[in-house]
Amino acid sequence: MLFKKMKIVFFIFILLFILILYLIYNNLFYKNKIENFSNKKIYLIWRNLKESMSWGLGDKVRSSIAVFQYCKRKNIELILDGTDDISSKFLKNIKSNEYDYIKDKDVIDIPHTWNFEETVESNLEKNDEIFITTNKCPDNDDCSTYKKNIFSDDEKNFAKYICEPLDFLKIEIDEIIKELPKNYGIQHFRFDDNVFLADIEINNDIFIEFFNILKKNYKETYVLLSNLTNYKNFEKDNLNIKIIKYKSDNQNVSHTGNSHGNDNEYESVKNSFIDFFILTKAKYIKTNSSYGWMSNFVKWPALIYDIDIERYGYDIL
């Protein structure tokens, strides 16, 4: 009986010993795998002129910061290329020197709901380089709420670099800013994506709610931005609030992710980029959205350019 118990104990001891050896080996293998990432490369691709990629400018900016953070942490080389994206018509620093090598590569789509690190690392185990697109959230962000001071200076500078406008656009933006109130603040009201296709009636519940919020909080130094053209015109006519007068006859804005370079979209997309850069120069931003989260279009400029922001009815963490 005693001998039988000793055999069981010995068997358990052998199993534990094997388990410990496995864990040690696995840990060493993982460390070695991480160290080998220093020889790896990630290409972050924007290309909505060639493929159906519906992420807007805010999503692209946030995911670029997120991938920058990841690559810096893992010592991986990052190359961003937006040559085949509508953003390249307005941003200076998103065309890489490796476009000829990149242009025909298959791209891995990694939505923010996926496990980004697991997906990337499983592919980097088999390849020295991967080509991805993503709307991943940055570190310390959940893609929904707003938290202050989550970016380092390096991360802000990276974002400012990729967001630098082309010279022709910067000139137009500077001319518009001269016509705005001194030390202007932004009132921003984001309607759902359907309004990019058609205006809504002024008796719409959201339209009325947003009008009443702005009427209650109006100041002469405010500039109104919105993705709904007839809302902006209505507020201007009734409250005399300043709105952006674009150079083009087209006074609409477009969702930059859903715009694919058609001639009739160019001006409205350019207007959206103008709005974005007007935001970056504001002293403060007040915003509301018909969605359950703060609009990415205003959230990321506020974080990158250190602008105070408030969402009506919500606390800022």
C-alpha cells in the first residue's frame, strides 16, 4: 500500500517537473520571440481610393497613434502609407518612399474589437513584415469615453506630423481663420452619418435639441461646426453664430472614410479637412453627438493639440 502511494507521489512529481520545464521553455521562447521583433516591420496602410475602408479621419489618427505606441514598445519599425487614400490629397506626410513596394500587397484588416497584439504577433512569427489597416484604440483609451493627458509628447508630435496639411490647404485655412473671432471656441454638433447624404428637417427631434443647446450656450466668440449643412445655416440665421465660409460653391462636408475620390466629392472632403484644422487652432471645444460616444473628429484634435473640450451632459475623466 505504501509502495503504491509512493508511486503516485513520484508520478505527480514527474508531471510537475515536466510542467515546470515547459513553462521555463515557453517563457524563454516568448522572450526570444519578442527580441526578434526588432527585425520586424509593420506597414500601416490607408487606401480608401482602392478599397472599401470606411474609417474616417478621427479613426485613422487614433489608430496611427495606437500602432506607433505598439511599435515603439516592441521595437518594431513602423511605416505609414496613405498614398492611395483620399487623405493624401490634403496631408503632407503620409506618402512613404516604399509605395511601389507596398501598392499591391494584401492588407490585414484588424478592427478595434479584435485582439490586436495577438493578430499582429501571430503574423510576425511567420513573416518579417506585415501590412495592416486598423482602427485600434490607443493605450489608456476605450474608444468611447474621453480622458485627459493620455499621450506623451512623442505621441503628440507623431500625430501632428502625419496631420500636417499640404501648403495649398494651409494657406486657405489661414485665410479662413483671419475671418473668425479672435480666440475663438468651437461649438460642434455631430449628427448621424445619414446626413452626409441628405439634410434633415428642422422639426427633427435631434435638430431641435441641438438648436436649444446652442441657443442656451451661445457666445459671440463661438464658431459652429457640424456635419449637417442646413443645421449650420439655420443656426447662423437665428443666432448669428459664425460658420465657416468655404471657397468652393460646395458648402457641404463629407465623411472622409466613405469618400473615394470622385470629382464631386473633392470639395466636400476638403471642407472636412478645413474643419479639422480649424479645430486644432481653437481655444476650447464644446461638442455633442447623436451617437453614444464623443465624436472622434473632435476628440483626437483636443488630445493632440491640448485643447479643453466638453461634451454636453457628460463628465470628462
